[in-house]
Amino acid sequence: MAGENLMATIPQEFFSSMGSLIILLKALGGFIILYLIFSIINLIINRNKRKEISQINKNLEDIKRLLTKKKKK
């Protein structure tokens, strides 16, 4: 009985705006999930790039070391 009285006192505009709010929140949740997936993929790609750059820097240091040894001879 208390629920029926509450439903009668709340205007119908409130329920229609709540429906659009729920749809908006669902869309926002979808965008957040897509953003998280994109961020995880981007994190993996960047980690691989950092490994490659680190390996290139190591190789460059080795090349510099070898060149300086040859110049001293």
C-alpha cells in the first residue's frame, strides 16, 4: 500500500527523465569499458616498444665501446 501512495505522489516526468538517465549511464559504462580495453592494449604495445628501444640503446653502447677500442689501437 505504501508503494502505491508513493507512485501516485511522484510526477510522471520524473520517471521519464530517470529512463533517459539510465540509458545515459549505460552508454557511459560502455565507453568506460572500451577505454579500459584500449588502455590495456596501448600499455602492452608501449611496453614492447620500450623493450625494443632499450635493446637498441644497449647495442648502441656496445658499438660505441667497440669503436673507441679500435681508435685507441
